Amino acid sequence: MAITYTWTIANMERNTSDDSVTIAHWRCSGDDGNGNTASSYGTTSHTGVPSDPDFIAYASLTEADVLGWVHDAIDQTATETAIADKINAMASPTTASGTPW
């Protein structure tokens, strides 16, 4: 079954003097639909310059805006591949523990 990935912004840090975001805390979660889940959490640094034409004020930001910054800053495919590897290991374990009695 295919793994469904969900990207979210957990938190942001900003400069209150100009409302520029300096750090985005992100999470990517994967779910195979069979009870196997895994996630990755990280941060990305950003430098917003209010005089830039594409600057978005903090109050006007959407999660999609910030996720765009995150995806520009990290390797999205590598992150999802690492999560898939964890989920696949759960779905098809190669080791086990216990006792035979």
C-alpha cells in the first residue's frame, strides 16, 4: 500500500521588530494505512527582508507559504524516503524478540 505523507509547520520563530520569520519548525509524517507510521521533525532558518517585493508579513502567512520555504531548503524526497524506510521496516520486520513458551 502507498504511504501517505503529511507535512505541517509545528511552530515558527520571528523577529518582533519586523515580523520576519527566522526559524520554521516542520514535521513530516507518513502512514501506510495499516497502522505503521513514522515521522521526521526539523527546523529551517530563514531571513526575511521586509523591503523585498516577495516578503509576506507574519500575520498574512499561510502554512502553504512556509512549507514552500521548507521544501526549498531541505531535500523533501530524501525525508520521505527515510520515513518510508522506517515504515517498511515496521511492516516487514527482520528481527523479533520473545520466548517460545
